[in-house]
Amino acid sequence: MAVLPYSGYAYAEAFFSRDQEAWIAAHVNAFGYFGGVTRILVPDNLKTGVITNSRTELVLNRTYQEMAEHYGTAIIPARVRKARDKATVEGTVGIVSTFILAAIRNQKFFALRELNEVIKERLHDFNHKPFQKKDGSRALLFAEERASLLPLPKNAFEMALWKSAKVAFNYHVEVDGRYYSVPHEYIKRDVDVRVTRNVVEVFYEGVRICSHVRLNDRQDKYSTQEEHMPPNHQQYAQWNGDRFRKWAAKIGPQTARVVESILTGYKVEQQGYRTCMALLKLSDSYTSERLEAACDKALFYTPRPSYKSVQTILKSGQDRPPEYPEPAASASKHGFTRGADYYRGGQK
């Protein structure tokens, strides 16, 4: 619930929880309902908004502070256990609990949207209901108070979550199972990642070093920008996994299986391109038929053969079938084989 101090004009909305997403959404929706922004916000001290509120220090949640800056308002939380700092909203909560919640207590709702539609209807009636002890209504007083509100920005605030991360050796950071590239100079550095519904931004010591369009479930797991790659990786930028797969399929199905295992064996597919290139180039030195046979041989031993194992098979000729069957070993050829005379008990 949010209440304007002069008119008592109120906004109320139901949520499943008081987590950060709900907390920010409630503020954004309230500002939209009022059609403007108050110069000061006086919230409760819940942890989703206020981290520390003491006589000497005020620390706000980073996302909450960003929201305030977006709307040009200042957040001054109520003092701990000082309900009179927000007396208007405290008093209105009790009134609304009777006017709205008590009135719909016997109704059943099967979706949060249905509940909020009814709350909105009752809220309209509440704000336009005449005062009991004075003339007018909250809506009439709000018509005067609205001129004191700050204008809404062009775009509503888009909630962002912050997380700390370390840039991996593959110059990517992980966000919700997706990987986003960072300039390779920041490998092993600790960075801050700002995540919104549509964008992922990476900051180092307060400076934004890159941004990506946020990947969704239907897209690849990796977003890699060519300029973030080390120089020795950029030469493979024009290649992609599908191109290696098509090349391998032309050689044979077993070669295609080996290439697929290489590409899926890395956290970042691009890191397997060099190995795939080296593997497929073996067909120039040993022919496509021998490479296919070597891959088939390697897959017999392991489902994920390495480039080195395939190369070793080719170098040693293990991919070639034997030209002649090896003769059976004769016992007489072995010097340690004892003859029948030995087992006669020493008889001559």
C-alpha cells in the first residue's frame, strides 16, 4: 500500500510475497496509478528495500536505490519502531483492511490478477468515498495534490538484479545458465553483473565494460562478441558449429560424431573450433576414408575421443585392416616350453 500524505489518496495491490521483484513492481505501479512521483519516499525497513538504517548509516538495496534515481525521488525510511514517521499509511492500512479486505473476505479467486481487479474496483470506491467528518473526498484533495508530484519519466523503471561474478578463463560470465562474453583482458577479475528482463550488463569497478541482449530459453546458451576474443581466437570468428558439423558429415557419420563430441565438450562451443579444424584437416594428410575409419576406431574405445587419440590411430596405421592374418603361435618356438620328456618323471 502507498498513500499520499495530503489527500490520503491510496494505492493497494496484492502480491504473493514481499520479495524484491514484488517490492519494486509495487512502487512502479503506484507511481503509474498516481500519475506522478513524490519527492520523498518513506518506506518500512524490510530487507528487500533497506539493508541498514541506523543513527549513523543508511544503506539501501542497490536495485531500490536505482529505482529512486530513475524517478528522481529520495528514500528516507521510517525510523525503526517509529510508526508515526509514516502515520498516514499506518492509519489507511486499517481503514482499507475494513473497506476492501473485509468486503471480499468470502469471495474466492483463482488467480492473483482476478483478486487485483476486484481490489482496484474497491480502491476506486474508497478514494472517491466522501469523508465522514469533513467535506470532499480523497479524490478531490488529490486533484490539488497532484500538481506537487514530479512528472513520470518517459519509460517505467525496469527492475534489475545485481550479482557478483568472476570472469572465467573462457572470458565469459554465467547468468542463469547462460554465458556472456567479457573483454578478455578481464579474465579472472571480479565484476558486477546487472541483469534486467532484456539486458545483461557487466561492470568493473563501477565502469560498464560490456552489455548483451539477454538470452532466452529458445536461444543458444552463449552470447559471444568477436571483439572480446583474444587475437588467436578471432581468426575462427567466421566459423560456427554448424559449419564444422556439415564439413564432418561430408567425410562420414563417425567423423561427425567425433566433431559433435568435441563441440559439446566445452563450456563455450567456440573453444572447440580449433580442435575441430585440426581434426578435419587430417583428411588432407591421410584421406577422408582413413579419417572416417580412425574416428570409428576411436569411438570403439570411448564416446568422447580426443584429437590426439584419432591422430595416434592414423600415425600407427591402426585404422587399416590387417593384410594377412597372423599365423598361430607354435609352442616349439618358445624356449621356455618343456617337451613331453620332461613330464615322464625323469625317465630316459
